[in-house]
Amino acid sequence: MARVEANGIMLEVECHGDPHAVPIVLIRGLGSQLIQWPDRLIGDLLAAGLQVVTFDNRDAGLSQKFEGAPAYTLTDMAADTVGVMDALGIGRAHVLGMSMGGTILQIMALEHPARLLSGIAVMSSSRAPYLPKARPEVQAALLSSAPSGRREDVVAHGLSTGRLWQSPRWPFDTAGRAALIGRLWDRCYCPEGVSRQYGAMVASEPDLARIDAIRTPLLVIHGTEDTLLPPEHGRDIARRVPGARLVEIEGMGHDLEGDLPGLVADHAVRFIETVSRGGKTHNE
């Protein structure tokens, strides 16, 4: 891992695979860290001959925090991703964004289209006001914090909220998740950063009204059991972006549990191969 200067700030970056291979940049979601990308997802992308780049978004993980700084938007976070590419000497890349990361991807496709080979939006949203909202208890859990900052309280809270948006097709891995949440706490615990990132999403909603102008080849992957961003959110992106392809995974919630990392990687690789051949990417 290394810190790089990107878009005038310091971001933590990790590169996997051959630096001369075609790159795919992965963008995480709200309040999450790069160590949350499943090994299976990264491994399958590497096996397909891609270079994989992951990083901590601003206000998360080991990247720069913004206490007391002016508010930012997803447009700034899209520019952060471009800055990471600049720092690594990457001119164009495939970009996969998960949840908030998929929304950043849409802004990137609007503001920096020349830097994208393709985009893959996983469990994401256009944040259009007419889309169905999460149930009140799910929405409240998204922005809730543990009763204290102690490690054991944070782990228990993460398990409790994770069950609200788990993928019901696969068993909830309590032990594995507890271990990962503990690692996240050890690496960086910053609930204030989550609030600032959420504010960036809300502030960016007017920009996302323009997604029908996106011309980047786009794959939308969404779960049929997503309680945080119901399936209509993914369908709205695919409907409004010309030529976008939609894949709905039965039994997938708002996480990458069980076999999901491999399934997402497989869909992403096949889409990238189609784009690379210059073939059609939309559903016939």
C-alpha cells in the first residue's frame, strides 16, 4: 500500500497484478475501506488479466480526513478517482463502483468520460427523488453509530446493521464479518467521515439528473433483495443511460456475501471482454 497525492489530497492506494495490464479501478461505498474488497473478487479480476487498483475514499480508511473543512460532493470524489489514475500513470481504465462508489462512477462518466473504458455500477443508485426509499429502520441503521467507540461495541453494531441488508440467498458469515469489522476498527474508526460522505451524496443529487447524457459503456449489477437500495434503483440507471446493460442477481442484498464476489467478477469480466471487442453491451 502507498499514499499518493490525488486531486490535491492524500489517498491510500493499493495496486494488484501486472502494472502493464489493462487497469480496473474499484471505488468503495459509504464509509467503507479498501480492505473490504473480497479477495475472491480481486483474484478473479486478476485471473482475467486485469490490473486491479483499490483505494480508500477521502474521509475513510487511511486517506485524508476533512474535519472542519468545507463540504465536498461526489464530483470532488470523482475527481479523486481521476487523481489516483493520474498518480499511477493510468490514462484510461475500466471502473467498478459499489453502492456510493457506483454513484461516483456515474459522476465520473459525466465529468471525465475520456478517462473511462467502461463502467460497472454494483448495487448503486441514480438517487432520483421518485425512487423507493429503504424501510425507515434500514435507513436509520445506515447513519447510526455504535453506542461507544470501543472495538467490541463497533463490531456488535456492524453485525446488527449488516443483517438488515444481507443477501438472504447466502448464509450470514457472523465470524468472518466480526473479524473484518475488527480489522476495520484497528485500521481506522472514523464515524464522522461517514456523515461527511453522506452529505456529499445528498449534495450531488442535482448532478445525477443528467445521467441520460452518459455515453460510457455501462453495466448495472443489482440484487433482487437489496433492502437499502431496492432493485428499482439499478433499473433506473439502466433505463436512463443509453445502451446500458442490466444484470439482476437473484437473492443478492446490499453486500458481497457467499458466492457473490465471484458472480460479480464474472459478469464484470464478460462485459469488459465485450467492450474490448467492440461488441454490443445492451440487452437485445
